[in-house]
Amino acid sequence: MKALFRSLLASALLTTASFSALGQSAAPGAAVPAPAADTTPITLDASLINAVSTQSFAEFRTAVQPLVKQMASKKVVALGEGTHGTAEFYKLRFWLTRILMEEYGFSQVAFENDYTDTYLLNEGLRQPNATVEPLMKAHLYSIWQNQETAELLTWVQAHNRTHRRQVQVSGIDAAYVLPEARELSTLAARYPKSGLRELTAQLTKHALLQDSIWDNINRKGFKVPRRRWLDGGLEGYYTAEKIQKSLPTARLPRKQRKLAEGFALDAKMAFDLFYQFKVNKRDVSRDSLMAEMTKFLVRDKGAKVIVWAHDAHVSRKIAMAEDPGNGGGTGAFLERMFPGQYFVLGTSTAIGTFAATTDGHITRTSPMASYPLDAPVAGSWEASLGQVSAPVFYLSTQQLGQQNLRRPLRFVGYGPNSGKDSYSNFKLTEAFDALLFVRQTTAATPLR
């Protein structure tokens, strides 16, 4: 379960070198045990259940108006996913995103995807006659490469062609580094008096090594050059940091400076793993990095963002009790950054199918296939929610009262496992403001 939560690169690194070899020290002493769960079967009070129709966008919109109104005034709204490959989770989040954008002034939707890659996707969508699917394959992790996400992006493209107020797609994650190195190099060449050419050349050198490893990480027989990777990664971090520090005085137009700030932050985030390992002797906190990028997206006055990421990240509580040093889910960091301005909706299901990959590390090319969900474990939230008569509904977690028990909650990542190891013990209020439940779901539809 750990690979779901930590940095994508950290999960790769930790399979190729031990903690001791890297000078790594996790939290001292034995792992902290998860709090005991109450597995007594419960029947949810009918007054908590808000049935939702998914037959059409219009019917869905009417049914979720009370939920949307809770989100409308927030600066950051996170729409989680209980698996990375469920068609209904993508579809219903698209509909919620559309409502928030059309009616409540939200102008950004941010994926759990590389920041600069998603910027390039967004720029591509703005081009005349742009085709959505090739852009998705070029710039998105494969968990997003499905027909359901294509529907959202097609809507964004159509909206921007017919509306003065533009909406955009952003990213909050960091894995690949060449996209930002190339964008920074382009700016340095275009504005030679900026003084960035030497630094961006150095960043590109480190990015080439980084991305060449990431592109081959799942290939059978590939051997990671650990020492060169670690040393180059640390130098890449310091180079990105130097670029960041030079930007306030670099001779760049204001718009280009803002672009460069995002690219440099993205590069520093991608290399942060190596800095944490080599300097601070600890694992990187992917949740804190994604929160920091979300903060960057809403730095302008009045800006609001909708975040699409896994339930485990947008949760206010870290899902890995055995890794307490991570500091909370992305949601916990965002709540501290924006007190009272964060709303998180989780999504969950009981039965059906989901898309996943057997690749050990998610990339743009990891193949996705359909797998059956294991039946919910006894006493889990999914087991209880699956007994509700409404096939699709939402509930507000603060209204659970005495039924807000600590019980197993399922978190399925990009791998095919959905069994007993996919659970952590939660009170729903510890994770979400509201939960959208679809009893039976289907695997996301891969792009053609």
C-alpha cells in the first residue's frame, strides 16, 4: 500500500536500494500501529442518504445542488477517487467540475499529474483543430488516459472556444523533469539577458538522466544506475533551486516570469526526493509537495481550483498509519494553508470492475486493463454503504453522529490489488466533508 502514497519516484527508488544504503531513517522505532477499527455492522440512518440520479447531467445537477453549494464558496475543492480506474468516478467528477465552473466561478481543474506536462496539455487544447487524445497520451499518466477524462477535456476545449472567461487544466504532481527543463530553456533562449541559459542547460542534463530512468523503470531487466541517479538528482535539486532564486531579478516579462516560477517549482519538486534522502535522511512527503503546488495555482487574488486526486491524497488524514512522518494527506496541508477554505469529497464503491496496471511504477505508457473489485471486507465502510437501497448517493460526514465509527476504508491505487491490504481504519470525518458512493462501478474505458 505504501507505493500509492509516497512519491512516484520514491517508490521506484526504494525498490532498488535499501534505507540503510541511502542513509534513510524512517520514523524512529517500530511502525506505529493503526488504531483499532470497529467492525460492528451498522445500518445508516435514512435521513443521511441523499440519492443521486446519474441518468443525465440535468438530473444529476438538480440532485447535487445542496452538495455543490457547500463547495461553492471554498478556495480549494478536492474531488477524490477511491480507485485510479473507475469510470463513474471520472464521469461524476466531470459533471461536478462543470457545475462549479459554469455557475460558481471556478476556472481551474488540477489533476494528480505532472504540473508542466499538464500545462503543455492545456496549451495544446487551445490550438485550432487540436485533437484531444494524442495530447492526453503525450502529457498524462496512463491513469488519466481514458474516454471519461477525454469527455472533460473535450468540454474544456469547447467551452474555451465559445466563452470569454477561459477555464484551464493544471497539474499538482511531479515526476518527469524534461518538460519543465525544455520550457525553461526556451525562455532562456528567447530572453538571453535573463541570465538563465547556463542554469537551464545544467537542469536539462540532469533531467535527461532522470527521465531516461523513469521511461525505462518498468522494463524487465533494466538496472537503475543508483549512485549516478542519486548524485544527479541532488544536483538537479540544487540547480532548480538556483533558478528559483534567480527569477526575481531575471530580465523577463511579467507573464514569462510567472511561467518560469511554475516550471522551476515543478523541477524542484521532482528532484526533492533526492534532497530529502541525501540531506535530511528521510522520505519525501508527496502530499506536502502536491499541496504546495496547489497553493501556487491559487496564488492570485480570487483564484479557486478543483483538485482531482486519489482519496488517499485529498484526505485530511494520512492513509498510511505506518508512515506517520508524512504529515497528513494533501488535504491536511491544504486545510492548514487555507483554514476553512478547503472542501473534500471522497468517492467510493462496493462492487464492480476497475482499470489498473501491473507496472510497478505509473508512467505515461503503463498499460491499463480491467480487473474485478474484491468484495468489501466485513465491517468496512464499503460493506455498510453497499447495503443502502439507493444505488448512487452522497452523505455529509459531519451528520453521521454516533455512526461515525472508525472502520476499514478502501484505497485502491493504480495496481490490480483491491483486497484486505487496500484498507486503512478511518472515521469518515477524518477523511472527507462528504462522500459520493456508487454501489456498482465499471472500469474506465482506455483511449483507442
